[in-house]
Amino acid sequence: MCPAQIVEAGVFRKKICPSCGVDIDQVAAEIESRMPARKYPSLRVIAGLYQIIALVVALLALIGLLISLQQSASTPVIAVLCLVIGFIGVVSFLALSESIKVFIDVEENTRRIVELLKAREPKRGIDLGRSITV
């Protein structure tokens, strides 16, 4: 592929290089098909576990809230503590889960950009046909 600007052409809005006529979307699809399967499956599982833990913490906070409201109607301090601690726990575990997903997405996007740049650059090497003449 050449380093020319990309223009959109045609009814289907294909991205075509104006200087070499290559369909950019087709090249990107070929590169994606050559890319290995998703990396870091264990991190994806851990992110899912953090989401499940956040759900469990939310349920436990609700159960604690209901029990504290039934047992001590005159002192709502325990109920407020259940809400606050439950909220902090849920937000913390969801933030951990999303942080892991962001790091994985950054890695995937970086790898995709590198592959696209490798496909776009012409192969660099020494052209023996144009050697120095004496």
C-alpha cells in the first residue's frame, strides 16, 4: 500500500487509495484475518469474576440494608453504613474489571495499528539493481 491520502468513492463508500487503487477495507480485513486469536484469556476471566464479585457485594449490601432496617428501626446508622460500604465495594470491583478490559483493548488496538503500518510500508531493502557504478 502506498502512503497516499484515503478518499471515499462510490455508492458503498469504499475507502480507496487514489494513487494505487487499493481497497483499504479489504486490506484491513485481510490483516485482521491473519491476526492471532484474542490474547490474555485469563485476564478476561478475572475481569468477569470482578463483575460477579461486584454483583455479590451489591446483593449482600441490600440484604444487610434490609436486615438492619428490620432489626433497628430507630438507628438507621447501620443501614447507611451498609449502603455506603456496598456502594464503595461495587464501584471498586467494577472499576477493577473495566481497567483490565481497557488494558486488553489498548494491547489489541496497538497490535492492530502495528500490523496496519507494517502492511502499509513498502518493504525496505537494498536494491541490487541500482548499485553504485564506477
